[in-house]
Amino acid sequence: MQNTMTQTQAAQRVEEHARRALAVLPRQARPELLIAETTQCDDPTDNGPLGRVIASVEYQVHDLPPAGFGEDFDALRTWWEANDFRVLADERPANPYLWVEHTGDGFRLALKANDLGELYLTGSSPCVWPDGTPAPTE
């Protein structure tokens, strides 16, 4: 078991990644923070130990016309690929969903739209120890 960043650092980093992505959208975009939380990493995809947490955020992006979502997705994909993110999934055109992972730190972001004309940006950290170090075992 190895040390990680703390849950506070993970929350700050996921917010930083999200804010940088939101800045790529047109100026009139108005992000509304819906969720900023830390949850248990109960089913870690890295097959690591339990007791770790994931920091996540979710923004709803207002004031962008749905007719322009294609360009918004394209702009973010281009920016992400130029800034050390790799595309995990791009389900367009069937489903407006784009999912990426930062190659340096494993943080993941997704841009998604729905049939109601709503646009969301979500982000999550990898599993981290709450205090940055594994809990002592007895």
C-alpha cells in the first residue's frame, strides 16, 4: 500500500481540473456547482484496498444553446487532448457523452448532455487515502 494525496488535496485537484475545462466553454456559459463530495471507494477499479475515498464534482452548465453542444464537445475534446488527457469514451453522435482521464494523475472528467437540453460536467479523483497514508493495520 502506498501513500496518496489527501482527500482535501484530491477535492482541490478535481475542482481545478473541472474549472480549467469549464474555462474552455464559451464566455456566456454559467456553471452551477451541484455536487462537491467525497465518497467511499468501496469498489475500487484498481483492485486496491478498501478504506480509500474518491473526491468528485458535478456542474450543470447553463446559458449554452443545445444547438451548439456539438461545438462545445469538440472544443473540450481538442483542449483535453492538448493538455494531457486521453479519451476513454466518445459516444457521439448517438449519445452526447465524452469521458477523459488525465494521464499524469488519473483524474477523470466527463461532459454529457441530455434530451432536455441540459449540459453537465463531472469530475472524479482516483481512490486516495483520507489522510494520504494507509490506515494502520492491527
